[in-house]
Amino acid sequence: MRNRFSFQRFWSIVKKEFFQIIRDPVSIKVPIVIPIVWIVLFGYSVQNNVDHIALAVFDQSKTQESRELVSLFSNSGSFTVAKDVASISELSDLLDAGKVRSGIVIPPNFQKALQSGEAAKVKFLVDGTDPTIAGTALNSASLVWKDYIADITGQRMNLLGIGESSGFNSLVLATDIKYNPTMENSVFSIPGLIALIVQNITIMLSAFTLVREREKGTIEQLMVTPVKASELIFGKLIPYIVIGYIGFLFSLIICILLFGVHISGSFPLFLGLCFLFVLCTLSIGILISTIAKTQVQAMNYTSLILLPSVLLSGFIFPREAMPVVIDTLSYLIPLTYFIEITRGIMVKGVGIEFLITQVTVLCIFTLAMLSIACMRFKKTLD
Amino acid sequence: MEYAIEVEGLSKHFGSYAAVDNISFSVPKNKIFGFLGPNGSGKSTTIRMLCGVLLPTAGNLRVLGKDVKTNTDFVRQNLGYMSQKFSLYEDLSVEKNLDFYAGIYGLNKSAREVRKRELLSMAKLEGREKQIAGHLSGGWKQRLALGCAMIHRPQLMILDEPTAGVDPISRREFWGIIRELADQGTSFLITTHYMDEAERCDLIGFIYNGKIIGDVVSPIHLLEQERAKGIEDVFVRYVDRMNKEESSPGIGGYNA
């Protein structure tokens, strides 16, 4: 025998909540301060773009051609020639000591190989201790090598006026890096960072909204009024959607200004799906708010959600490298899906047709959590 | 007679503990009913059941002639509740607090303005509309809370220790307002620990250990009946009697 959803009551909650947020310095600062702090912290510290990797050169050819190859390595910016060595063992020692991270060994017959197509191997050695550095070194080396071969082939063609030379086939490195050929780290981490910031702002703000009323005793007053759980919850949601979205736009602008990231895909689609994610994370916050008894508890529940989401969502660690159990857990975190969405749209430039699964899952998450929040809140009235 | 509150065999159990144990009483309309009892005696539990916030384990509850269980909307729309915590939004202004509850109770714009004027004048808060509720002193906060609780012109007001922690002058002023409202036709249920306030009630009832002791009578009548000097004496006598009965159930020397 309960009454219907009343727009007037709903709107009264929206206005009240909005006035309270305006008067609360913390709520106003959160969507501005968090993006700045997080972007500076993560944007720069998670930068694992490596350049000027120390390179040792063992040039047994000592010809103009070999020197040219070495200078290509150092000109790439990825490598700095740290030392010329006279033997393989000297090079190994340097690698062992960590004085260089990579080494190149040019065979004595390098020039001949170029001129007459004699078989020859240029060796590239990498210290694999830090996979990030190793990965960058390998990729940069293969790029340099490709450029060099293309250059030589071109010269040869001009000289001889004939087609493809057969002499270099054995020397081609088959590494192909898609989307981010320069392995620019910010391109990879910024979309995830934006997603993470949106999540943190919205959960932090909304997790306290009902708890605060419970602690101050105002919930007791609301309980004896005709207000419905759904009116209260949706009414509280609206102002936080606005605040959360402002926080998102703000982070996006900072990332564009500081890191020069751009959105390869559809901008309206990106904005729209961000809205969906704001809704989704707000519903997590509201749900926390219906469970927690005090603001301290709400804080604890919030960190209980934030930490795993940072670790498991694929924001820092690739999910491909996770054990199956952990990877399965990551499917329970909305951030996982939204990071796939942001990376998909920002980096790969894909359209909605590739993101249907993620969007559907986020919608289900949102509806489920809001329903549970409404039901739980009704229960607490009893 | 028309009743504001009718309680019949009401019980509320939390697990095996009976917070309210089979109580019955009724309060006629347009009266100030003082609901007295020490902390933890079951007052608040009873009040929460009257407001329809807590479901009784057993018994019947009628507010303004309607069953609370089946007429929750009617009860919520016609009952005002004010707690000792003055549940105001302390970060909002006096006016915004009133506006909020006016919206929650569905008052339209013109009705809201009229009602706000009335309540501001009743609470002696005129000229303080823009002041932040949290900055008001105790007595003002209390009167604003009362105003918010009755923005929808409820026929029954339930006040749970409304004067706790308020200075004597403000308390007297508050009771003046309550008396005036009662004379205009509002029914009240008030809990209090101040015996001078108990004496100002039209009717009083005692609850102890979840049970009602004695009848709901006027304070004067009670004093005559018990041949006591003050309500406090009666109160202490009741509690002693209850404790004796409970410690020696076989004797039962007193008839309450």
C-alpha cells in the first residue's frame, strides 16, 4: 500500500543534496584536486618509457658501414653508446655488472655481407632484468635495424637498378608492434588513469552520502516522512553525477594538455560511455553507503574496492599475465571493462560494435547495484 | 471518545530480548501525553513502532483511528516526529531546512510560503531565515526542528526528549508553544526526564522494562492516588515495586 514515486520528493532531495555539496568544501575540491594529484603521480611515475639505454659496441668490422649502423642506434635516442669493447667476454662482463643494458656485436665480415650477400649475423644482446627496459631495447633495436636495411636496400637499388637484394633476408627481425610503435607509455596508461580517477572521485563522494545522514541522525527524520528509498537514492545520485562528470572532463583536459593524448575514436561515444561509467561507480558508492554504519566504515569499504581495482583492472599490470583465478576476479570489477573501453576508443579508435560486451556488463552492474542499494535501504528502515 | 493513539498488546522482541512486552494504553485526541520511563525502558522502541518505522512482533497499533500497519502512508502524512538529536541539516540555512521538508511532504509553492511564515513566527526565528542551522543555539535549533517536524500540519506530534540539553528559559518557551498547539487541536506524545515537564502534561504513563506501570492518568490524579508529593516520588516507588516483584515473583505483595 505504498505510494508511487513522487517527482516532487525526488527533486527536493536533489536540491537539498546539491546545496549541501556546495557548502561542503571537500566535495567541491575532490573533483579538482584528485585529477591533478593522480595525473601527476601516475602519469609521470608510472612512465616506464625508457630511453638512452646504455649500449656496448663490439665492432669487429670497423668499416664505414658498421660505424653507420652504430650511429643509427645512438641517433635513435633509445640508446647511448656507453663503451666500445674489444671482445665478447668484455661485453658480457659489462652486462653482468649492469654497466650497460644492451650490446651489439658486428661480425668481421659485415661489409662483405652487405656487398656480396655473404651470410652474416649481427647480434643484439639485452639485459632482461627489467622487462620494461628489455622490451623497449628490443623493439627500438628492431626498428633501427629495419630502417637500416630499408636504407641499404634503397641505395643498392639505385646503384644497380635492380630489384630486391637477396643478401639481407636472413638478417630481418620479425618484430611488429601495433598501435603504439614507439611504445609511448602515456598512450597506454592515460586512458586507464582517466578511468581510475573517475571511479575514485565518484565512489569517494557517494559512499558517504547516506552514512553521513545516519551519523547526524537526519535519516531518522527522513524515515518517518513519506519519502521512498528510490526517491532518496536517485535524488542523491543526480548531484554526484554532475560532480563526477566535471571531475572526468577536468582529468581529460589535463591529460590532453600535459600528455598530448588524443582520442582516436568517436568523441561523443567516449563522452557517452564515460557517463555510463560515472553512473556505475556512483551506484557502487551508494551501495557502500547503505551497508556502512559509520563514515569510518564507509572509508574502509571504499579502500577495499579501490585497491583491488587498481591492481586487477589491468591499469598497471597486464591482465594477460595474471593467473586464471585472479583474472576471473578482475571480471567482477567494473573498472576492468571501462579501461578496455577507454583504451579501445582512445588508442585503437574502435567503435561501439567492438565494445558491446563491456557496455552491456557495465549496464548490468549499474542496475544491479542500484536495485540492491534501494532494497538494502528499505531494510535499514525496519 | 476519539483517540490519537491506541495500543493493544504491543510487543517487540529483538531476538530473545523483549524491548516492549505486551503493553496496552490509549491517549485521547488534543491532549499532551507524557510518556515517562528511564533510559532503555522501551520508550523509543514504542515510538518507532508508532511512527511505522519499526514493525511490532505482536499487537495492534492505531494512530488517529487508523491501523499503522495497513495505513503507513496516512500515518506518515499525519504524524510529526522530532527526536532529541534535532535531526536538522546543520550545513543548510533555516529556510532551506524548512523548504526541504516542505518538498518532502508535498506542499506546493504557495502553501509552502504561508506555512514557512507561520512556523518561523511560531519558532521565533523570523529574520534568521538565512542563518545556517548549525550556527543556531540549542533553544533555536530545537524550535526549528519542531517547525520542520510539523511543516505538514500533522494531527499527532511525537517528541522524543525534545528538551534534552536545552536551557530552562528555552524549555519554558518551548512548552508554551506546545500548549498553544495542543489548544489549537494537535495531539502530543512527549517523552522527558524532567519531572516539572511531566507535571505540565495532560496525561502521563510510565514504562519500565518494557512494561506499562499503572494507568494513563492526569498528573494531579496520580499524585492524589499515590499520595505522593511529586511525580518523581511516584516514579521511584513504581520502579522499586517492579524490581521487588521481579526478584520475588512468588510473593507479589503489591497491587499496582
